[in-house]
Amino acid sequence: MADPRPHPAGPATDSPAPRARMSRTRLLAVARKEWLQLRRDPRSLILAFALPILLLLLFGYAISWDVRDITMVVVDQDQSRQSRSLVESFTASGYFRVVGRVGRTADVAPIFERGAAQLAIILPPGFEAGLTSSRPSPLQVIVDGSDANTATISLGYVRAMVQQWASREGLLGTTTRLPIVSESRVWYNEELASRNMIVPGLIAVIMSIISAMLTSLTIAREWERGTMEQLAATPVTRAEVVIGKTLPYIGIGMADVVVTSLLGILLFSVPFRGDVILFVVMSFLFLTGALGLGIFISALTKSQMLATQIAMLATFLPAFMLSGFMFSLDVMPAPLRAFSAIIPARHFLVVTRGLFLKGVGLDVLWPQAVFMVVFAFAGVGLAVRRFEKVLQP
């Protein structure tokens, strides 16, 4: 006989279930499942391992801000020993290459119009005579300004070459000698080679793009292949799904960071002066945030094609344009400069250049470290919050 006495009310059947604790077994099972899917997808493997190396080699050799082999036309109307000596000093420097000699200044314009030369030096009659007297010795330089950056650097080279030549020839007399002698020293990039600045920046930019693109396919792949039903029937939590799917890609991302860094050091001769452990920790935090961002995009779109496009748009353009990689942040308008503060690649670029070239430590990079920690938690948190293990009717 049933007991008519009232019993304490139990939990209602429609009340939310208590939050399950994260299980390491379920977490590793999701990670193993994602790794097996990744192994069966050759496109993802190529994207994960071959593309970072290809991008580093392509951009590492293609992008250069060094100005060398400046094509030059000479108008030597003096035909003296000093005028010939000055021209020879230009060609001996390795930065200039004489592609033509003309007798009149008017002949320079057609050469510039054809693009056959970038710079012209005009040595007028009386050039040598002016050097041996108290009169100024005229020297005219015409530069093609269609490429403003090359033109500015070329003019700087010309001034330096003329100064060195005059000093070597003993032409800096009392009338031209300055009371202050300046000596310049270059720190961190003694050769002033652009590859030393480009390659560490490329590591930051490439990993930002690749990480988001890799995980942008994960959740969308489950929806398109119809395996989300099986995943929804399992007791795994949303956090276990997101973190489990992230784990294989963290390993791949760290391997890519090691390979691209070694290529930069061995192939491009970029120095690494910082702490390796600090670099590994910073890379891990950055990859965690970037991979979480990719999963967030994948859960948001549920389409592999759309997820890939959004991931490219959200990482490629900001990483190249607003991180300080291609353009200095100091010359940007204030609104863009303020917006760039939320671009993760900007902060990771400061880390890579600081550790590769300057060898700085956490006492300098702590603002970037704080941002990386926030970015890692934010990326994973957004992915967990957006992912729904519920089949839509």
C-alpha cells in the first residue's frame, strides 16, 4: 500500500540539470576523435603543415624594404678626375648601377619616362675646379619620385656617398668641417636588413591566419557531415567539446611555430636573442586564443565555406594592415591606431620582434603577456558560449 504521507519534493523534471564537471576521459576522447578526422582530411593537413612554411618562404623572399641596385644615369659634363672618381665610388658601393651616360640634362627625361633609370647625377662643367677653390661645387641629383619610398631612401644614400667620397678625397676643408662629429650605432639590427624585421613579424601574422582558419572548420564540419547528432547524444559538455577540439590544433600550431622560427633563423639568418621558454609560453597563449576564435566562427556560421571566408576576413586584413607589420602604427590616424589595440597579431608581433631582435624579457613584454592571457580566455570562452550541442528542428 502506498504511503499517503507527503514526501519531500524532489527536483522538478523540467528544471535545468546540474552543471557536469569536466571529465578528462571525455575531453581526451573528443581530442582523439578530432585528430582522427584531421588525419583523414588531407586538405586540412596541407593547410596545417605546408601552408605556414610556404607563406614564410614566399613572403620572406618577396617582401623587402631594402633598396639596392639603384639604376643610375650619369651626365658628366666636367670629364675630370674628380668627377670620374665620384661616379666610381657610387658604382663600387654596390647600391648603385650605372645604366647609361648622356651628355645633356635634357636627355634624362626620356630615360625616366621609359623606366630605365631611377636616379640621375649631373656633374656640370667646373665641378673639379670648384672643389679646389673656396667656391661651392655644384652637384645636381634628379630622382624618379613615382615610388616615394625608394626615392627618399635613394636620396639618403646619395648624401651619404657624397659625404664619404669627400672625406676619403680629403675635400672636407676648414670651410666645410662641422664643429660636431656624429658617430652612429645601430642596435638590434646592425645590418639594417629588412628580413630581420619581416621574418619575426611574418611568424606572428601567419600563425594568426592559420590558427583561425584551421579551427574555423571544426564545428561546421560536424554540422555538414551530419555527425552533430552523434555528438549531441553523448554526455560531453560544451567546454569539453571546444577544448577537446582545440587540443590537436594547439599541438599542430606549436609545431608550426617551431618550424617557422627555425627556418627564419637558419634560412634567413635572423637572430634569436630572447628566452625560448617565454617565447613558447607566449605562443601557446596566442594560439589558444586564435584557435578559440576559429571555433567561435565555426559555431556561429555552421558552414565550412562561410567560416573560412569570415576567418580570413577577421585575421588576414587586420594582421597585415593594422598590426604594424606592413605599416607603422605611428603614422596611422588616431581612430585606426586605437582600434589596432584589440588586434591580437599586433601584440604577438611585439613579442616576436622583441624576443628575436632585442632579447627583452617579461619585464618589458608584460603588457603583451596580460593581453595574451585575456585573449586566450576570451577566445575559448566565446567558443564555449556560442557552441550549442542541440539539434535545431
